[in-house]
Amino acid sequence: MLEDDAALALNALGWILSDEPRAERLLGLTGLAPDELRASLGERATLAAILAFLTAHENDLVACADALQVPPAGIAAAAQRLEGTHA
């Protein structure tokens, strides 16, 4: 299941990065520089942070879920699993 969550996070990142202001907000809130983000994409904490970014912004969460054709609750659940707060 974590592989699916990781794939979802990477797809969500692609959606986030498709909009420059949204991408800049992600970098600002995570404190990561673009190179650091790229280098840490294999880390569970980074993937969790990407999905947590979406769950903290309902409009983005709903728009991303629609674009990726997954329910918003699926993104939230994947974020929790990656964070280790949900089985």
C-alpha cells in the first residue's frame, strides 16, 4: 500500500508543480529548495509532506483529487499512512 501512496504523492507533486504560485507555496511551507525536494523524493517524510500540503488546502485537495481521479479522502488517508499516523 505504501508503494501506491508514494506513487500518489509523486503524481500529486506533478499536479502541484503545474502551477507556479502553488509550487512556490509548497516550497515555502516545506522549507525545501527545489534541489532538496528533488533529492528527497524517495523519502517517506517528503512524500507525506506533499500530501499534507494538499490536505491543508481544501481547494487544492479537491482540485488535485479531481485531476488525479481519486477521492479527496484517498489523498488524506495516503498522507496519514505515509506520516505513520494511520494503519
